[in-house]
Amino acid sequence: MQQMALRNCKYLLSSIAQEDFDYLIFSWVLPSDRLIEELIMSVPGHNIEPFVFSLVCDEASLHCRISHDPDKHRDVGIALERLGQVRSLALATQINTTDMDCPAIAQEIRNMIIK
């Protein structure tokens, strides 16, 4: 399944990269630096400046966010495991979202990209 998702992401990025966009924000949970590098390298012959961010929060906040949705309560263990993986990414700039709402997170990303 992971290879199929990776292949689809590569196709999507390659297709979009042919357009004339100033910025492209691609959001996906990538658990390893190898996958991030593979996706970046798959964009053919374009002068790109990739920014890689990991949105992280403390475990209590993550648990609280997930536990508010009864359908997701069973996913707390998986989310905590993924949080550990995301925190270990060397290629990503981590943004601590513990006390941030979505507009604040978007503004933080914008500030890091547009200088």
C-alpha cells in the first residue's frame, strides 16, 4: 500500500510541477526522511525550493484532540507512534502546534516560506 501511495504522490507532484505556480503546498504524513527525499527527487527538472515541515504537539494535546472524536479514540496509540516518527525526521522543520489553532499554524508556515 505504501508504494502505491508514494507512486500516486510522485505522479501528482510531477503533474502539478509543470504548471506555473509560485508556491505549491503538499500535505502528507511522511514517516521517514527517505520518503521525503524520494518525493522531492521525483519532481523533474524544475528549479524548486522545498520546505518540509512537521506539525507536532505534546502527547497530552494530541490525546485531547483525538479523544474529542469518538470514532478516533481507538487511534490514539497509532497517533502517538506516528508523532514519534515525525519528531525524528531530520529533513523537517518542526512546528509545535500544541497551543495553536489552524489559522495560526497556516500563518507560521507562511512566515517560514515567504521572507
